[in-house]
Amino acid sequence: MIPGQFDYHAPTTVQEAVQLLQEHGDEAKVLAGGHSLVPLMRLRLAAPSVLVDINRIPELRGINRTNGTVTIGATTTHATIERSEVLKRVLPMLPAAATVIGDPMVRNRGTFGGSLAHADPAGDWPAVALALNAEMRIVGPDGERTVPAGEFFVDLLTSAVEPGELLTHVSIPVPGGNVGMSYQKFGHPASGYAVTGVAAIVTLYENNYCLDCSIAITGAGTKATRATETENALRNQTLDEATMAQAAEQAGTGIDFLGDIYASEEYRQQLVKVYTKRALLAALHAANEGQSAEAQKTL
Amino acid sequence: MAYASLIGAQVKRKEDPRLITGMATYVGDLDIPGTHHVALVRSPYAHANIRGIDTSAAASMPGVLAVVTGEDLLSEYEPMPMESSGEGEAPQDERDMEHTHHALSVNRVRHVGEAVVAVIATSMAIAQDAADEVIVEWEPLPAVADMQKARQDDAPLLFRDRPGNVERVWRKSTGDVDAAFGQAHRVVSQRMVSQRLAGIPMEGRAVLAMPDPGTGGVTIWTSTQAPHLSRKDLERTLRLPENLIRVIAPEVGGGFGVKIGIYPEDILLPVLAKRFGLPMCWIETRSEHMVATTHGRAQIADVAAAVQEDGTVTALRLHILADIGAYPQAPGIPKLTCRMATGVYRIPAVDLQATNVFTNTTPVAAYRGAGRPEAAYYIERLMDLVADELGMDPAEVRRKNFIPPDAFPYDTAAGETYDSGEYDKPLTRALELARYEALRKEQKRRREDGSGNLLGIGLACWVEMCGFGPFESAIVRVEPSGTVTVFTGVSPHGQGQETTFAQIVADHLGADFDRIVVRHGDTRETPMGVGTMGSRGLAVGGSAVVRATGKVRDKASRIAAHMLEAAPEDIVLQDGKYQVRGAPDRGLTLAEIADEAYDDDLPDDIEPGLEATSFFKPPELVYPFGAHVAVVEIERDTGKVHLCEYFSVDDCGPRISPVLVEGQVHGGLAQGISQALFEEVVYDQEGQVLSGTLMDYAVPRATHLPMFTTAETVTPTPHNPLGAKGIGEAATIGSTPTVVNAVLDALEPFGVRHIDMPLHPEKVWRAMQG
Ligand SMILES: Cc1cc2nc3c(=O)[nH]c(=O)nc-3n(C[C@H](O)[C@H](O)[C@H](O)COP(=O)(O)OP(=O)(O)OC[C@H]3O[C@@H](n4cnc5c(N)ncnc54)[C@H](O)[C@@H]3O)c2cc1C
């Protein structure tokens, strides 16, 4: 179908964009990759009368590494992340996860910031950003604020970005030490979105002793969620398959599970356990292999 | 010209360059001055009365030409004949019933997606905006979407004259079924569902109608598999002389059966075009396609076999409940299932029954295989259950029951006469290719080991009926320069007959393949024809081409005889030249003969010209067959099925174009596998579609499928000059039971007997939980 009528603006600075959003209020929507927004408009489930296209704002695009932080601009595409040599070295879970988002067309258009701001419960990036303790920089009429990933995903399709605001950058601390990370996903056969996706990061001391671990889950419930109980059960433990499998049993705690015609709540509970275990195993494996990008590929 | 025989050769498709370079013209590519665009307001309810329609806001929008309701158009056409879509014979007793629908529905709607208002505007965008402004006052009625519930006493009734919502019941019984079941060593029975599927061709439906003020007629471009059938239906419906209606199927982007016969839009657009004197265009959106284009399958079957100790099946019972949706679009399909119920087996006694049920859902009609995939699924699943019950190998049970090669032509208890077959050959070949024995050993090892993915091996032997009549046609015309134009009555919608038919003509006429053009899909320039459906293009249409080519060749030989001063009997076509037997140095090319055929000095006893027409009526149906093997692995903790290997050995008789056959097999496999593992149209109790977009409805992708291993056996049919059977639906028919059998085979250690399709991970996982 064809979307309803709308006015189109393509500002070149963040200031201009925020001004336009301010000016048009509820009527306006940010257009990034358009791969979530445009389908909704075509189905006429969304009918904004103003679109503010942020793709021509140079400062919103690109990947930067400074000291211990990687900063990713909101309009950086999935494909750019997929191919980033820097990320493959320091945050290999990001390019690995990018490869399982949709198909090449989706990855060429869809953006990191758009995916996060949209807060689709089945999106892949929310779990990855959450597990990596990302920080979101949001610019609005009153200036800039920073929201930690743990507070960013509010509810189904609702993020901390308020109308009139723009998510500009995402900062991710590069974890130090002997770290392994992996994103494991059970994709929907039709949409490709995550029926369940689990991002896991483990930081090891000698002999697989777990100094820290971070696990986030998407797809299963209304929003991306940290598996806090599983994390707690693994910290300061020696990691082996049995320990991780046992801890993964608790991974669903705190998730407001969703069910649909493809996968019921009960089945998603099972997937969360299985994929948490798989992600942990893969992360452990990656840490043991010295965190190479290759090790991030699915087990 | 270097001469090479083209039949059976690896010839590239003539169609591909234009398709690959984006130069093909589909309905949506037409750009006719003055065209107005039509958007349709469709029912959001599964069952409702229309209490009123307010079109005023929409009609007053800039760019809107008119907003039209069903009422407005009633006097301008006859209600639509419903039984036109489908394969096999069309029952004739429906015409007077209330079970017709209109160009736009009037008073009442019976499924989500029925069109009730047409908005006509200068652009599609404006038309869609205006359609949002049409206000329909609905009175929702209780709806029933489940075929079993539809038969209950308290179910809402779709048609007053059809109590219990039963459209018709068809029965057939042969032999003493009760005795066979009474004396059986075992009775093996199972309820199985062949779930509802959507067609989803790459190109949806599309219609552009242009009035011809000069004649009062109309030209209709429509994305159809059967333009001649459409014209015949439209003649009645539009009350226009048949020869003033021109139906053109331009490039058609797939059909899979859902583009046979006319839909409401096929009437609506010409009616609007005539009423407003303007070209009118409607292009289906994918959302519309999911609810307004017919679905397929949708059957529940109770199937049972009477079995002797050695595995011999002595009788078969098949009782089908067929959900035909809200209107009887193709009520003959469940009967086709019954007619193929016994598959490749010698089963002397049958009790067959099909009950068609109305529900508040999109009508069900032909979809790749139309009735035969269901039959193959039931019998091939049942054979595995028989093997299970008796502790036999599934291949052995099948061999025990095969119709032997010397029994053909073979009259089945279901009433078919199978033309030719040698069923053990493809099975043996498929098992060899798959290294069946080694697979079974590996399976045994894994089962003892008890860890890792479950391994399953499935097989199925399929047979189907195809090459439906009543006829197909061809004109073969040699122009003076020696180019050849073939006009065929079949209307390809992606199959590639431009290539196959040119191969036939090149070989049979000594024509240059590159200078042969095959024209199709236009009722004004092609002879009366039927269309592409039921795997009939080559067997029936190709046979007409052979016949017409033969006539032209006879005439070319006569002209050559005159030119070479020899007797016509002495002329042979050899190495692409017409020559006197034994004198190869004095040969004539087709071009030289064609030049003479239109020349002044042609002798008086030879009529000028070099063309011929042939209508081929197939004496009987043809019955291709084959055997497939699938290897699957299942994850124990998620139930996810991985299809690892697939072997398909198919027998469609001689292959004119191996490349095209291979393409049909690959596509067919994808669709059949997809029914087994992925696809299902899901309705809720109120008749709302829950799988209404491609985000929910899983169309197979390359990454879902393994590399296919294909092979052939060749058993010609005696029923046509090519010996060819059909291949279009074959692989779809064979693959669905093969994959399901493989999954159930993998689950044997869990004591799981059957799971209904699609075998989504959750279902498999639950089955493993017990
Ligand atoms: C066929 C298909 C398959 C897909 N498969 C997957 C998949 O497997 N996994 C997955 O995670 N995703 C998948 N997606 C979604 C895809 O990744 C989208 O690109 C992504 O979800 C949204 O990003 P976008 O840049 O396209 O955002 P848009 O569609 O442009 O915007 C989405 C929403 O976010 C808002 N927004 C966008 N950017 C900003 C910003 N910087 N600040 C404030 N608000 C903003 C918009 O206003 C809009 O409301 C798929 C999409 C399609 C079409």
C-alpha cells in the first residue's frame, strides 16, 4: 500500500532536526532507515504528517573509538557495523549480531539508532546494547541527556526517547580483561526477527573463573531484559557447561513473556533457557579462544 | 546454421534476458493515457450485513472521480459464475444458487477482505487516501471460521439453503470395504490435517480494463493463468459479445493456481471502464492478496487402512472434511483428492467421501497440486504408520503394495486409469542416492548414543493426475524469411513455454531456434485455448504444437519436393535440411522453402502459405510419479527441524527441456517442503486472519532449504505424441509427506505417532515432552 500524505524535511544538523520536531510536535516522526516506520505507514498503522529525515546529518553517522569507549552514531547502518574492523576487534558481538538482522537490504538501510529508539520487542540490538551497558545520548529542546541502556527500554515499542527528542549517539564501554561475548538468536521463519535472542558477555580470570557476566534477552517478552538472576548465579563461579545450564534455568525471571501464533509464552520460556545456555557457552568459548571475531560466529 | 538437436538439450530460457534486465511488461508496468486507479474498501468483518454506506467525504476529495458501491453497479453485469476457478471438471449445478458474488459485494459479506466499495481517482495514492474516508455501517453477524464448528447445529449459517454449512458431499466406494476391514490383521488409522495455505506469487493479481468506444468492447490486461477462460466467463458476466472482449495476460509473475478463473475485480474493472469511458487499473496489494485471493488445501482427513500381516493393504477409507471458505470457488478439488487416494498402490477396495463445508473465510481453490498433494500426503503418511505398526521398513511396505509395472494401464479402485508407471525404479534410485542403508546405520548409532541432534529419514512415493483437457491449441506459422511464429493457447505464467515450444518446433521443422517466437496470452491473436494449470502446458499444449508442426512439415516437404523435382515421400528432414533421401548435397533450408511457399510460381495444386493449426484433445489424463527421500535433524531442546539433505527422483516421461524441468522441481520442492515446515494461514474464532502479512506468514527462502539432489527415470505416456507427463506440481506433491515422514521418523524414540503441519519447532518440542 501507499502511505498517507506527509511533509518531508531533511535537516543537516541536530539542532535543525530538534527544532523541526519541536515545531511539529506529535505530528512529526523521525525517519532513519525507515525499515520499521515505513512498513507501518504503508499499512496505515502510522500516519505522521511530517517526517524529519535524519540521514543527512553527518555527525550522526559513523563509529568512533576513544580510549575505552566506542561511540556509534544513530544513523550508522547495520551493514556498517557488520563490516567494521574496529568493532570486530573490540566488540565482536556487534558485527556478529548485525549479520543475523534481516537480509542485506534491511541491513543496508536499517540503522542502529532507529532500531534502539523503536524498541521493537523482537529487535536484536536492544539485547546487545543492554548486555554491553551502552549509554544513549538523547538531544531534545532542553539540551542533551544520557540514559543508561538499563533505563532506556521502557515497554513494548517504547523507549526513553520522548516525542521531540533525537537519539544521537550510543556509547559503549570496551570491556577489559579476558572477555568473551556472543549473541545467539532463534529467528522467526517469516520476519527474521528474534523469537528469542540472547546476548552474553563473560569476563574470566584463570581457569574459567567468572569475574563478571552480563546477559540480556530480547524477543521473548515485551522488552529487552537483563537476566540478573543468571548473572548473579554465575559471578565468582567456575564456568562449565553444567553450571551455565543450571544458571540459565533462571534466565526468564523478570520477563513479561509474550506469545503469538508461532511461539507461545511457554515455548519462549524454553527458548530463553536454551539460548541463554548457548550464548554463555559461545561466550566462554570465545574468551578461551582469545576473543577473536571468528569465535563469535554461532556455535 | 550449425544443426543440433534441441529436444532434451540444456537450452537457456528465451524468457530470461527480458526478465533479468527488468524489460518485461507486467500489468503494473502499463502506462495508458487517461488511466484511473481503483482502490477498494474491503470488509474488516468475517460476517456482516451492510447497513449503509456514506461515500460523500471520499467523493468530494480532490482527484477522486467517483465512489461506487455494489448497489450502484447491479444493473450493469450478471453475477459472477463461481465454479470457474479450479482444476478438473467444473460442476454445472451452481449457477442458480445464491452462492455467487458480485463485482462488489451487496448487502452481506461472508469473509474478511470482500470488496464493497470502489474508489476511483487519478492516482493510486489519492484513491487509497479517499478509501480511508468511506464510512460503511456494518452490522456484524456471528461468524464461524473453523470447518468442524461450522457443521455443528448452533453454527452460524452462511447460506440458508445449505444446512450445516455443507455445500455438497461426494462419495465413492469400490469393493467390499467392510469385509476387508473386518478381516484385517491390523487397522491403521489417523486423522491428518492439510492446512490452509496462501498462494503468494511474486506478482499479485492486477487488472487494467480499457474501453473501446469504437466497438463497444473492452480490452482487459489481467495477471491470469487462463485468459481464454476469463473471456468466456466475462462474456456472460459483462453481457458483451465474446469477440469484442480481448483478454491479455502480459508477463505474469507466477500464479500457483490462484490466478485461474475470474475474481470480482475482473468484472469490476471492465464494468467501471465502460461506465466511465476510461481505462481503469487495480493492482493488488500484498495485504489484499492475503485475504482476497483464494487459498489452498484446508482439509481434515480421517484415513484408515486394512492391513494384512505381510503389510499388504486390502482396503482404504478416506473421509475428508474440506473447508471451501465462504463461496464455492472450486468445489471439485476435494474430489480430486479422493480420486488419487490410493496413490501408487494396488488397493482393491476403497470407501471415499468428501464433505465440502462453508466457513467465513477466504474461498479455497487451486494451489499447486490442487487436491493431489493432499491425497499423496494422506496415503504416504499412512504407509509410514503401517510400516511402524508392523515393524517393517517404510520402503518395504511400499514395495509390497506397488502397482506392478506389467499391470498398466491400471484401473484403480478410486476410478482412475493410470497410463504407465514403474514405481520401484525411482524409489530404488532415490534410496541409492541417499545411501539409505548407511543413513539407517548412523541413525541407529545416534539412537544408542542418545545425545546430539535426532536424525530422521523420510521417504514418499508420489503419483498424480495431470494434463487436463478439454483441449489445447497451436498455430505454427512460417513467415517468408523462414522465421517461425508459434501461437499457443496455453498462457505461461513463468513456466517458460516460449523456450520448450521453440525447441520442439526447431527440431520438428528444421527451424532456427533463435528465429522462433512463441506468442501467448492474448485472446485476439492466439487460437482458442485453456491455460496453464494442472501441469498441462507441455503434455497438452506441447502436443498441439507437435501436431501443428507436423502439418507444416508435411507441407514444407511437398514444396521441397516440387523445388527439388522429387516425390514428396522421398523428402526427409535431416540435419536441419529438407533433402531427397540419399542426396544430402541438394538440401533446402526452411527459409528457402518458405520463400517459395509465398511465391508466385508455386504450382497450382499447392495452396500458398506455410502455416497450420492444431487442436489437441488429450484422450486420457497422464500420471507422472516419483520417489523422494529427506534427511532431517532435530534439536532436542528446541524441536527445531533442520532439513539436511533432499533427494528427488521424478518421472515425467521424456524431458524436452531439462533446465525447465529442474526449475519446476526446485520450486515445487520449496513449496512442498514449506507446507511441511513453515506455512499456514491462521484464522481466529471470529474469522480474523492472524497471518495477514509476510512478517507472520512464512514463505520459504533459500536459506531455509538444502541443496537438492535430483534425478530422473523416464516412463513415457502413450497418451500424447511427446510421451510427456507433467512436472509443474510434481515436486510439491512428493515433498510434503517426505519431510513430515522424516520428522516423525526422527521422533520415533519418543513414541510420537503424528504431528499436524506445519511442523513448527514448538509443536515438535511439545511432542517430545510427551
Ligand atoms: C524485512 C525486515 C526484516 C527485519 N528483520 C530484522 C531483524 O531480524 N532484527 C532486527 O532487529 N530488526 C529487523 N528489522 C528491522 C530493521 O532492523 C529496522 O531497520 C530497525 O528496526 C529500525 O531502524 P530504522 O533505522 O529502519 O528506523 P525507522 O524505521 O526509520 O524508525 C523506527 C522508529 O524509530 C524512530 N527513530 C528512528 N531513529 C531515531 C532517532 N535517532 N531518534 C529518535 N527516534 C528515532 C522513528 O521515528 C520511528 O518511530 C527488519 C525490518 C524489515 C523490513
